[in-house]
Amino acid sequence: MVTPTVVIAGRPNVGKSTLFNRLAGRRFALVADTPGVTRDRKDAEAMLRGRLVRLVDTAGLEESAPETLFGRMRASSEAAVAQADLVVFVVDARSGIMPADAHFATWLRRQNVPVLVVANKAEGRGGAAAAMEAFSLGLGEPLAVSAEHGEGIADLMGEIAYRLPPEEMDDLVAEDDSGPPRPLKLAIVGRPNAGKSTLLNRLLGEARMITGPEPGLTRDAVSAILHDADGDVELVDTAGLRKRARIEAPLEKMSVSASIEALKMAEVVALTVDATEGLHEQDLQIGRLIEREGRACVLVLNKWDAVEDRQKTRQAISDRLETSLTQMRGIPVVTLSAMTGAGVDKFLPAVRRAHLIWNMRVPTGELNRWFEKAQERHSPPMVEGRRLKLRYVTQAKARPPTFLVFGTRAEQMPEEYQRYLVNSLREKFDMPGTPIRIQLRGTKNPYVDEGRP
């Protein structure tokens, strides 16, 4: 079986080596703020979403005479691109698209090799919006990441694996070379003693994890593959997440870090709650973290068999979700007992439904018909004495569903109107519970002077 080659390319100092180290899972390449630290190609094997790949870090692409050092570095990088199954073209979202980026994007389009544009240094939501400028390169949808902080790396790994050619099966095994589908990545998170390990054991049908009444038995994120008729699921059990102020021991700090990393790497997160105790503020904090990371979520009310007044408990939890977790309105709720198995059969269907919504793409035509009616029902607000003129909307990406709204001064849209659009999107296109992102792209009037109001 031939290992596919993924080449990381781009102009100097955009963070290629930092991204290379992050994808490889350890520090292989030297990293510094000085441009040109990487001179030779460096490669390493890495496992990305179940695919073994050969990662290649390259020197920065820049115009130089062939006989110079930088010219030879560029020739080495171009040779790597020629052997690539996929090129990850890295740009700097912080500094924006430079002439060199545009120049090498034009060159890449002529190389007849698949290209994935990655906008690095895109920390936070503002960085994700800035990354959209990379659309102008004409190489498709850019992916916003921060290699230094690990933001967006899980999505990048999934996108790389998705774009690679199918795995070649051994001739003795089968003629079908499409390769096995990737397992759905599901992380089980929650406060200590919520029954996370018991749920994983129940799903697997074996005592894989140590369980007991003592909180904190699980110290590391542990994964296992569940083979199911509807497809494989990679289950990750995590250590309990407590309030940060209560975390003192170094071992627990490492456990919590591993839990948060597992959450970031998951596609769906099962927020597991002890139903006999109801929703605590820490549960809601974990829910907000899931939303910030853009993961799909299913709320699991475990130990449901021990709840005395079920109707009252469910209503109290629904009210708390409505007021304290509005960003994930309509989150699916599954009541079960991991100990007895009651209700566990409803869990995986809810997970797969949440995953489907998280991956949803809405056709642009349907989106804009909804957009017109949404504005008719509730006109865009006045900002600085002038009404916002919103022109059209398109879906930039899924996982989670992310939409670009274009219009004159659209970037000034108040948060209240953004929430209205998000809730309207949920209702119209049946997207309960999943995080929805709206990014705003303003358009300037060329006939208005820069200094005029």
C-alpha cells in the first residue's frame, strides 16, 4: 500500500513548520519567528483521521534566481509539490493575502495537483472571518486554523483525510479500492462521576473501563472502536471536568488537558450529566466550550432510572438549557441508564442525527429565498442612522454550518440581529442543537470618499 504524500507549502514565515509539527504530533521541525529557518524538505509519517500519510515540510516559496540559496530552496519545494497527492497551501490570515501568495496560487493552479488552502494564525472568531479573504486566491474554500494554539487542527486533519485518494486495498483482500469509511469520532465528557465510563462499557458490551462510585477513576482520554451496523464509531472516554479553581494536582491538570483535547478532536460530543443532580453550572460551562469549539453535541441524562419525578426533572433541565445555553437551542436530549442499559438504544441514533446536521449543506438558492423572507419579517436594523443593506448569503463550510452574509456595512450588524438570523436558520432548515456560525462581509461604496461618514 502506497502512503499518500501531503506537502505543506507557502511563502516564508506563514507558520508551515508549526503546522507540520502540530499535524505530526511532535516537534520535528525547527520553529522561529525568523523567515527562512526551514531550508531542506523535512518529512514525517502521521496518522490523520485513520489515514497514514507522509507529511512534507518545505522551504518558503519566494522569487529568487535559480543559482541562489533561496532559488535552490524554491526548486526543492517545487520538486516536493510535483510528488504530492495533496498540497496544503498555507497563508497568514493575520497579515492578509500578499502578492507572493497570489503569485504562487496561480502557479499551483497549473500543477495539476489537489490544493487545500489553510489560513493560519486565525485565532478566535475574528481570525476565522479574516481567513475568508483567502477565497480570492481561487483555490476553493479556505480553512481557518491556528497551528500555534491548536485551533481548527481537528477539522484540518479531517479535511486532509477526506481529500486524499482512496486507500489501495491489497489484491488478496478485495478488488474494491474505495477504502473503509472513517469512523465517527465521539467524545464522552462531563463532570466526575456522571457515568461516562459506564456508558462506554455499555456501548461496547464489555468492561473496557474501570468504573466505581469514586469520582476521578478515569485519568486519561481512552479510545475504543465500536463496530455498529450503521458504521464504526470511535468512542473516547475522558476524565471528569471540574471547576478550574478546584484543579490543583499536576496529574489532574494533565487529565483535564487530555479531556479538552479529546473534545476538540471529536465530531460529536456526548455531554453526560447525572440526572439525579440536574444541570450544574459546570455542565453548562462544558456545553459552552463545546459550542465554542464548533462540535455537535448530545446531552445525555444518565441515571434516569434513579430519578423520582421525571417530568419535573426534564422540565427543569429544559428551562435551564433555554436560558443558559441559547447558542445550542434544540440540543438533543437522551435519557438513559448506563448501569441497566435502559434507553441506551436511543443514544447512537441521536448521535448520528446530530452528526448529520453538523455536516449539513444548504443550497445557495434556498438560502437566499430564506434570507429575503427573513428580512421581510424583521428588517435589518438602523446603524448610525442608516439601515443596513444585506444583499445575499452563502454557506462557506459545514462542520459546523457556517454562513457568509454579504452587504453594505454588514460587518456592523448587531449581535441581536445575528441571533435572529441564527434562530431563523435553525427553524427553516431543521438544524436543532448544532453550533451555527454567521460571518459578515461588508462591501464598500466606491463613490463614497474614505473620510466621509
